[in-house]
Amino acid sequence: MQKYILCILVLVLNVTIGFGTKVGAETKEDYFNSGIAYYELGKHQQAIKDFNQAIRLDPKFAEAYNNRGNAYYGKEQYDEAIADYTKAIELKPRDAEAHYNRGNAYYGKGQFDKAIADYTKAIELNPKYDKAYNNRGTGYINLGKKDRACDDWRKACELGFCKGLNWAKNKGVCQ
């Protein structure tokens, strides 16, 4: 149902962009919103094209870099994702989500120390970032740091995201 609604959103955006405005009058926000809709539909390449256009119109549009990074991440193109997240962080250093996302891309490459560093920065910027605690815990367990992993999973659960802790309890990793 959600994909159906997003599909309709993309069609509405295309009709609005295609027929409701003058050619060449699209704004960075039009391309950005279209990119988000395509991303949500799993159409990562089309999302990248739209984020490219948003960035062409505003090379300092941090959110467009961050979301283009998400589209690259969805295609498992981790190096491209990391480059975009890094640019988003350059433009908006206090963006916890960009640090978190870059951590996920480093994790995808198996670079757990770098992932943990980005999750830590995301937590510094947003101490209630439950998924950053969760993913940092997963990074720690991959480095054999069970106690630190369990601490982070407990904190994530305390904040409302219990996926890691539940897994760890079921596997006998944490109490």
C-alpha cells in the first residue's frame, strides 16, 4: 500500500513538474522531493539523477548530498555513498544523520572502526539517537568488544530501539 501511495506521489510530481511549470523552471526542492519519492520506491538510479539535478542547482545543498548517499548506499556503492555523506558533513557538520549514514556505509565495507567513529559522532550530536547506539553496538561486536556492544544495545533499547539487544539476548551474548 505504501509503495502504491509513493507511486502516485511520483506521478503527481512528474505531472506537476512536466505540465504545471515552464520548462527549466524546476527548483532544487522539486528535484529533491522527486529524488526522495524515487528512493522510497527503490528506484535508486532515478533518485540519484534527481539528486544530481538538485545539487547542480545548489552545490551547497547538504540534504541532497546526504540523500544521494542513501541512494548509492541502497545500490551498495559504498565509496560513492561515503563521498556524498562526507560532502554533506562538510556543508553541515552538526548533522547527526549524515554521520550515522556514513557510519552505515563504512560498516557495509567492513570498516568497523570508522563506522564506530561516525556512530559516536552522531551520538555526540544527538544523545537520543537510538539507532546510532544500536549500530555502534553491532560495530563493537564485530570487533570482539562484547561488553561495549551490550552497553550500547541496552542504551538503544532504553531509548526505544531494542532490535540489537533482543538479538543479543536470544543468542546469549548479553543478559
